Amino acid sequence: GSHDSFSYWVDEKSPVGPDQATAIKRLARISLVRKIMKKWSVTQNLTFKEQLEGGIRYFDLRVSSKPGEVGQEIYFIHGLFGISVWDGLREINAFLEQHRKEVVFLDFNHFYAMDDSHHYFLIDRIRSVFGAKLCSVECVEYVTLQYMWEKKHQVLIFYHCPLHEEYPFLWPGNKMPAPWANTTNVHKLLQFLETTLEERSRYGTFHVSQAILTPRVKTIARNLVRGLKNTLVHRNLPMILNWVKAQKPGVMGVNIITSDFVELVDFAATVIALNDLLLEDDDSTT
């Protein structure tokens, strides 16, 4: 999976999003401030299509209306506004049309400046673009690839909002726990991932290991023009990847792992290769 999957493009000319504090919104009236914000808002370089082609199958999505804009269009957001959700969903669907055995997880986990009418608009868009590809809520353990292929389903939508109860194809957010370390220290991050793994994998849910470092205000202040990638990601990704290589999937193990700038190291291939350990376990028990 990728963290803030949509953030490969953000609009530095648009107003700052409603996910930001009032003080930041005031400062961001200065175009230079928005340029600096972009360096810290972008967590991926690859488009949805490029991420899919590289093996990413879980997408971490934050969405918002644009306050003051006519209509109910919804956009991706991380400090600054990204592309419209509609454009992103169609890009993902185009890939699925060409790869009928592939399955994606779309995790809508943060909503900003959205009332019920915005949610209904977005949910209608999700339904209209994916249609019969949408997998209805089911006991997690039943949802194998074989199950998805037999039903011709390719998309699981996780929707962290009470309205999920009105639609059979919206999985509740508690079926995709993703605890967040909220640290700039790679050692603390790895310790957090280790200590929370047992808790995450216990509940009959999918679950996410967020292998990401989060800048603090002072981190940004000291490294304004360097940005997230050059300050935190580049030097720490090798250690994070070593942690990934040491993991095991399956019961009491990792499930979905997310990272920033997934193309900088062999991230997707390394995570996918962990599945070979499940095959080895099968061989040893037969």
C-alpha cells in the first residue's frame, strides 16, 4: 500500500485545504508558503496507474469538498487540494478493466468540509464507476482471491463514516485499523509497529502497518526547502525495508504495509514476496 496515495499532484495555486489550521491558511496566502507546503504535502511520485503497475493494491485516501465552489465535487487533499476523486477512481477502474483478476482496497479514512449531501454524491460516484466490481461487506476470512474471482469482484471500499451502514458495498472503517506511530524517529517507528502488531491482527479485520515517519513543526521549520522526501524518507527507507523483509504474513503477522514514495526502494516487490512464506507453510503442512 501507499500512504496518502493521491498526493503525487497537489495544486499549489488553490487555497489551502480545510484540513489545515487557521494560522496555516492565513500564512498560505503567500505563494512561497504554498510552494513550501507542496514539498511537505507530496508523499508519492507515482500516479495511481503507475502505482498499480508497480504492485500497489491498497490506497490511503483523504477527501474534501472545496469550500466556496459551486456543486459537490470532491477532491483528494493533503494540505493542498489534489485531483478530483472522480478522475482518480476512473484511472483505477481503467486498470481493473484490463486486469480482471486484480483486487484493490480503497480506504476513505479522512473527510473534510463534507455534509451528508457531499457523502451521497461521492458514494454515488463510487457506485457508478465500479458497479458490479464492488465487494459487499462479508466476514473478512471469507474474502479470499478465489472468492473475489468467483463473484467477479475487484474493489473493497472502506468508508470511515456512519453512512457506510446504508450501503452493502461500504466496509466500516473498523475493518481496516491503521494505528499511527506519529514520530520522526525510525527506531521508535519500528518499535511501535512491533508492539502494535499483535493488537492489529487479532480482530478478524484487514489491518495496516503504517511504515511512515511524520514530520513535526520543528522538523519542517529546520528543513523548509528540503521537503519530506529529502529530510525523512530517503535516509530511513532502507531501515524500514529491512524491517519489512523480516516480517511474516498470515495469522498474527503483517497484512497491508504502507510507505511514502513507494518507488524509491523495492518496496512493493519486497512486500509481495512475503506471500511466498505462506506458500512454504502450506507445503510444510501437506
